[in-house]
Amino acid sequence: MHALQYELTLPADYDMGVVRDRVARIGHLLDDWDGLGFKTYLLRERGVHGSPVNQYAPFYLWNTVEGMNRFLWGGAFQGLVNDFGRPEARQWSGLAYEEGGAADARAALAVRRREPVPDGAELSGLMADVVRETRRVAGEDGAVLAAAAVDTARWELVHFSLWAQDAPKAEGDVFQVLHMSEPGRDRLPRGRQW
């Protein structure tokens, strides 16, 4: 499992309807993408759910690196680059994935929290804690799913969860879910990823 996210921070007065229209028009194009676990088309609006910015920030969990590479280098990603410029695309290695009790519900909100891996941390113990936390979040009322991953170049953890209601029980940046493509979500491996 491999995570990918890019963030397009837009001007404060940007018409976010442009992003909503774009997702409505092309979001379905990844609904059957081979190698993709899921893609969530995420939006933050300044002043909504505490967001200080307008931002379009899709988050992906990939079943295969080949599927991700075909997306990035095979032409599909170029459409976003042409429309908004080339963003920094962050990548993390998967640590844990769990389906939540509301797994069959439509995701309304996503929560993403990034945090540094502390210097001097005992890595196996810390990663075991991350796995337990992922399981705990997935067990919360309204959780659709929860995942965690690590970037070993920056030593940064990312915690990601989807929620069926407007009151997520996780801390972090809150995003509206505009669409979800999930052709391989049922094939994402559950639990610890090693």
C-alpha cells in the first residue's frame, strides 16, 4: 500500500465552484483505474471546518506502485498540471489500513494529520502504536476507514480517515469529500502492512 497526496492552495477569493465543477466533470475517470485502492477528491474552503485556506488536495491509497506510476507518468496527471501547475506530490509507505463500522456509507469528510517521527524514537514501538491508533480511529462511530503511512525521507507520519458524518472523531485538517473513486478498495490489505 502506498499513499499519495498533492495540495493546490488557491487564492482566498478563488471560486471553489470551479474545483467542484471539475471534479463533477472528470472525477469518474479513475473509478476503474487498475492499481488504485481509492482516490478521495478533497476540498478545504477558507472559514469552513476551521480551514485557513482554499485548497484542492486529493488523497490516494494505491494497491500497486505500477498503477500510481501509470497515473503520474501515463498522461492522467498531466491534466491537473495543465490546469493548475505541477504540485509537489507527497508519497508515503503504508503502515496500516482498516475499514470502519460505516464502511458502506458515503464519505462526507476526511481528516488528515501529519506529524514528525520524533528523533530518538524506538521505531518498532512507535509504529506499533500507529497501527493501534489506526484501528482505534476505524472503530469510532461514523468512521468509513482509517489509514496511516510514513515518509522516511522527511520522517513524517500521515494519519488519514474518512467519516460518514459531519462530526469526525479524529484530529487534523478537515476536508470535504467531493467524490471517491474506489476500484480496488476491497483489495487494500487490512491491518499492519509488514
